[in-house]
Amino acid sequence: MSTPPRRGTRIAHIGIAVRALDDVLPFYRDVLGLPETPLDDADGARIAGLAAGDSLVELLQPAAADSPIATFVDRKGPGIHHVCFCVDDLEGTLAKAKAAGITLIDDTPRIGAEGKRIAFLHPKSTGGVLIELTEY
Ligand code: ZN
């Protein structure tokens, strides 16, 4: 098994909470011209993916009333829910975050959408933005 090349941290996707995909999908797809890309639903959300260069915009519509996205939309309204960074070394980055006093939501990576390993960092220690980490 070969080691994947180190590419440096980049934005993998931006998760945007919406009340209904149809409300905003036409803007991203038809006005901005971002191609739609199929994604699995995850974490109680219906997800529409749109390719923006090497990054994705993920529109997250609540699929269940008690899902994290439903709670977010109820409390704050639609808007940016999280930013996901792709890192070369997920465990190493989590260890660095912990050592820096960042509050981890996931102490160890878990399996998220598309079978990728992910971990979340708490917004209270990242300038108010929920941060998701994933790897290549
Ligand atoms: Zn995400």
C-alpha cells in the first residue's frame, strides 16, 4: 500500500444549512454554474453537492426533525453550518488541536459521508465556526 502524497490542507467543502434544497439549489447550480455531484445523505440530512473547483458546496436539508441540521436551522436559520478541511494527517492534526487547547467534538476520527474518516472541532474554540476535518 502506497502512502498518499502530502498535498497540504485545503477546503474540502462548505456545509450550508437550508430549509429546502429547492430554495437554493437553482442559485448555486444555475446562476453560479456549479455542476451538481451526487452525494450520500448523512447525519439526518439530505445533501446536494456542487463542485466549486477542487472544493464542494454541500447544501444540507434536515431529513429528520431531531437531526443536528434541523436544530441548527431552528435556532439560527439557514446559513453556513460548517467548513471542512482536508488534511494530510487526520490523527496528527487532532493531536495538535488538542495540544493547542481546541475543544474536540470527536476525540478520534469516525466514519462520515462517503465512507470518509472525519472529526469535528467545537466552534467555541475555532472563532465561532464548526470545523470538520477529513483526509485525502
Ligand atoms: Zn461536512
